Amino acid sequence: MKDNGKRKDEFYGRLSGLVFPIAFQQFMLSLVGASDAVMLGSLSQDALSAVSLAGQVMFVFNLFLAALTIGASMFAAQYWGKKDKDTVERILAFVLRFSLIISAVYFVLNLDEIIKLPAVYRHYKKYIWVKDLTTL
């Protein structure tokens, strides 16, 4: 009976070792969005709207990659339980290739916005806080 309690404690210890970093990552992701809103709220409504829109696009992209990796882990865990490591490696290689392709497509679709960044920087350089950031 004591052995079962010890195994539960070990399980919960391992589980918390996985859960806390994930929760911390999600907290930091939320904190970035909130800090963007606080910093840009005093600048202009257009700047706040632009950052909010970019955050929504990134959120959808992150959801897609999360769904892909969660599905892959489910399949990989099933084959890992069967001790079929070759199939696990093939699944993970497929997911890695697929996520790289999706990321490349996402990058190409947003390339025009990336090219516009220097012009946006020059536009906002007239604000004092941007000048202070660039002199660091």
C-alpha cells in the first residue's frame, strides 16, 4: 500500500515538472500581449490596433503548431508503448518537416510586411521613446 502512495508522489512530481514550465510559458505569452497594450495605449489607437492584429495572427499560427504537435505526440506515444521506435522517429520527422513547410509558407505570406518594417521604424522614430530606445 505504501508503494502505491510513493508511486503517486513520484508521478505528481514528474507531472508538476512538466506542467509548471508550460504554465509559465503561457503566462509570459499573455504578459507580452498585456505589456504591448500598456506601452502602446498611450501612443495611438492605430499602433495599438496594429499590435493587436499581429498578436491575433501569431495566436492562430501558434494554435496550428500546437495542434500539430499534440496530435503527433498522441501517435508517437502509442507507437512508443508498442516499442516501435522506428515509427516514432518517422512520425516526429514528418511533423518536423510539415511544421517547417507551414512556417515557411507563413513567412512568405508575411514577407511583404517584414519588408515594410524599416518604413514603419522611420515613421515612429519621430516619437521620443523610440529615439531613446535606438540610442541604447
